[in-house]
Amino acid sequence: MDLANLNAFIAIAETGSFSGAGERLHLTQPAISKRIAGLEQQLDVRLFDRLGREVNLTEAGRALLPRAYQILNVLDDTRRALSNLTGEVSGRLTLATSHHIGLHRLPPLLRAFTRQYPAVALDIQFLDSEVAYEEILHGRAEIAVITLAPEPHHLVRAVPVWDDPLDFVAAPEHPLARKGAVSLADIAHHPAVFPGGNTFTHHIVQRLFEAQGLAPNIAMSTNYLETIKMMVSIGLAWSVLPRTMLDEQVAPIALPGIQLSRQLGYILHTERTLSNAARAFMALLDSQASPLNH
């Protein structure tokens, strides 16, 4: 089975179009079509239904997709295992990370890593933590540094590195910031700006309210914490932010007896052979872990 054809098949399945696959693989649309035609001829099945501009997997295509991932992952695994025999820390390391961690936690580590291992080509992908899980599961990233899920997938190994305390915040002039102590019930009456409903951070805060039979008044949502901070700072709403982001633009809201935190760390696929570069980066992350996370 031709690997170039398989890569084209996966790219179409993921992007939903032949043109999108062409852009990803830097090929023309006719070249992509030719590869799919070759694969369909080789397997003697139709892999896609083309309905106008829509491209959907057929039943055969849906059956092939997980096997295509498996084939490419086994080959990548074999290449890594063989290259690891040299003991060299080199080659490409595909690293997925969230925007927040990439901005606030990783720069000193990446600086140290690139100085220590100049032969490694870092491919850094900035993604939502939830999307990074999919990248790891499908073998498109070797390691991801993200907000850890409360319940990780059974094929994912999650290693905590940083404890990330979360604070309820508002603009300094907001009524909630100017009061003394307030309750969750007080906060629930005011508009909030939250991370998107699919995010791990959203679930952590939502569960806190649900435990008291309350529902936050979510007026807006965005996955970018820097955007949330800006919205809070101009007085539009309250929110929950990592304590590391607090400054004179936002003020903590006093909530006696309530402590929120999330775990930041790295994940990897349990059935994947790691490159020497990934192992070296993991060692650097482990050196940062607080004693409670060991």
C-alpha cells in the first residue's frame, strides 16, 4: 500500500476536502485526486462520496481510517526505534501545547532545550488542550504540554508538572472586587466570560457551581485566556484565570473557603516508541515538576 496515497486519504478525511488536503500536503488538487484514485483502485473500493462540494467517507473509508493511522504510526514507530539506537538526540520533535502554557510556562524550557540539543528541529503546534489529545491519539504529535484532563483517555499517559491555582477575578472597579467577601451565589448573578464549554477549565468551574445548585451567568466565551483577561479588565464580566496572569488590570474576588486549581503537564501515547528528543524534553519537564507531582 503506497504511503503517499494513505497520507492523501488521511488529509482529505481530516480536512473534509480535496483542496484542503492539497494545501496541507503542498500538492495540486489533481495530484491528490490521482493518489486517491490509485488507492481506490488498489483496494477495489470507493473511499469517498463526492456530493457537490461535500466530501464524505464511505463505509469502506470509515473502516480504513483507523487502520491508516495505525499503519503510519507503526512505520513512524519503527523509524524512531531504529534512529534511537545511535543514542543521538536529533531529528524532528513535534510538540503540541496550549497558547497559555506556550506563553507562560514553556519559553525558558524551550530555550534550555534548543541550547542543549541544537540538532533537534522543534515543530511546535499551538492548540487547545482538548485538540492536543486528538493529536497525540492519532500520532500527529509526539508529546503535548497542556491542561490535563480530569479523566485521561486509556491510551494516554498524563504526567503532572505544574499545579496551576485559579482565581475568580474582576476589574478593580467591579462591584464584586470592591466588596469584601462574597459567595458563589453573589457571583452567579453577575455576567461572566468563560473558557469554551468544551475546555477542561470550564468543566472545573462549572462543577463547582453545580455542587451548590447554582449556574453561572455566562454572557460570553472564548478559549483564549488573554482575551478573557482583556474582557475582565474593561469591566465587562468576571471570570476565572490562572493566578500567574493576575496583575493590576484584574483583581481577585474574595471567596472564603473556595480554592480552585488545575493540573498542567504533558501527555503521550502509551503504545508509541518515543524518540530520544522526546525523552530528553520529558526529562526537562520532569525536572520542573513540584515534589507533590512526583
